[in-house]
Amino acid sequence: MAEDETRKNDAAKGQRQPARALHVAPAPHVAAMKLTTRRMMIDVLIGLAPVIGMSVYVFGLYALKQLAICVSSCVAAELIFTAMRRKPVSVGDFSAAVTGTILALSLPGTAPWYVGVLGGLTAIGLGKIVFGGLGQNIFNPAMVGRAFVMITFTSALAGPAYVLKEASAEAITMATPLTAFKESGVVTGLWDLFIGTTNGSLGETSALACMIGGAYLCIRRTASWRIPLAMIATTAVIAGIINIANPQAQWTMLHHLFGGALLFGAFFIATDPASSPLTGGGRFIFGAGIAALVMLMRTLSSYPEGVMFAVLIMNAVVPLINRWTIPRPVGGPMPAPQVK
């Protein structure tokens, strides 16, 4: 009553009352307002730092050139497409920079410059903007760009890459570990796969760097730990069964885990919040499905690696996974209305 009387007196005196802001939004209502897109993207870049550092150590200027091309292409594409749609500039949230970094790390260092440019334009344009922008894309943008350049410029991506052998200054050429085993039966040592002194795409060579950066993202809760756990566990189970069925096989479970882009995809690609399931159970299904598809491609197809295609396939299944794993409401489902 006293407050109402004060307002009447202030109104009578001609004093204007400040309007009270009423914020209305659908559930869920997040209390942790610090968990912004910008903070999450910065966390991803920090998590990628060990992977970037190892790629620069192994591939030198090739890695720096590819990173510069892909990041600048994605940022430029973001500016161009948002201007065409007359939307506010969104490069300040670093999402385009993250897309460009992941795209670069999924490419070989010696890929021609136009591969990175067209990959960046495709990643932002077809992988993100056509769906409405950040958070509305159903496919991982970096993998959309990677798939496009892989199909379009197969010969350019299949060229030799230069790596440092045993931390020496002499650069040599070699096939990627999975390709060498698939085509010639050559088995790369586990230590080289773990540390990263092998050939391959920039971000997939070092299992150690991927695990360090991935652990940081999981601790910060920027990435869901359920997806990489499901991917690693499913890969270990399937590879273990294969090893038990064929004890003489030289490519072991650890080779499957450390070789190729499995760990890089598990921590930095599959955990994209916009293109992964919303529920905890759905994330387990999502990660397990990716791993199963990767092992299927590695063992039964002529293609040595399959993380990119597996992620894109499971991205398309995410709406169904979300529908299958709707959590049970507290107190049980609402009773059906009774017809009188």
C-alpha cells in the first residue's frame, strides 16, 4: 500500500517511473549466464591449442599456411553471408574461427590454397548459413566443407605430405598410417601414433594432443564427455572382438584408437552442441553410432578412414535420437484426458 501511495504521489508530481523489463522465454531456463557462445568457442580454441602446436611441430609452415587460409576464408564467408542476409555481424563469437580451425586440422598440410578457400566457403555457406545461422545447423559445418573438398579435389588431397621423422630436421614423405596398412600391410608403431610423428591430416596425427585438449573441454563442460566416452568404448569393444577373432592381426585395438581421426573427431567434431543430441542417453547413442560406422568403414570398405562420413550420417539421425530419448517427466507422464 505504501509503495502504491508513493507511485501516485510521484505521478502527481510529474515524475516519470522507469519501465520494468519483463523477460519471457521458453524453458529450459539456464541460470549460468556465463556459458555464452563466445566463451564456449574460446574454450574450443584453447582445447585445440595442443593439437595446433603438435601440427606446427610436425608439419611446420604447411600447418601455419593451412590454418591461416581456412580461418580467414571462414571469417570472410561469415561476413559476406551475414551481410547478404542483412543480419548482424557474428564473427565476434569466434564460431567462424573455430570452424576454420577444425577444417584446417582435418586437411593435409600440403593441400592447395584453393581447397581451404572453397572448403571454408562451403562450411559456412552450406553447413551453417542456409540453415539459419549458428545453432540451427543440423550438420557439422567443418565436416560439410571437408566432405565437399574431398569429393571435388580428391587428387589434390591425396598428394604427399611432409613430416618430420623422429623429431629430426629432415622432411620426408610417407603414406598415412591407415592408408599404409590398408594398401601395403605396413604397421606404424604405437608410440609414433600416440605422440604424432606420422603423416596424416594436421589434427589427427597426435593422440596425446587430442586427449589433452579434449580433457580440457570436458572439464570445462564445453564438450559433453558422454560422446567421446561412447566413441572410445565402442571402438575398443569392436576392435577387441576383431583382435580376439584374429589373434595374429598386427593392427590392434590401440592402433584403431590412436590411428586416424578417431580421437580428434571424438573430442572436437562430434561434440558440436548444435549438431549433437540434447539428452544424455542420446549422446551415448550418438557416439556409439559414430564409432560403429567408423569401424565398419575401416574393416569392410576400401576407404581407410571414416570419421567424417560417420559424423555426417549420425548428424542426420540426431532428430530421431532426440525423439527416442525424451526424458520421463517427474511424476510420470500426464494422464490422458477422460471422455465423459
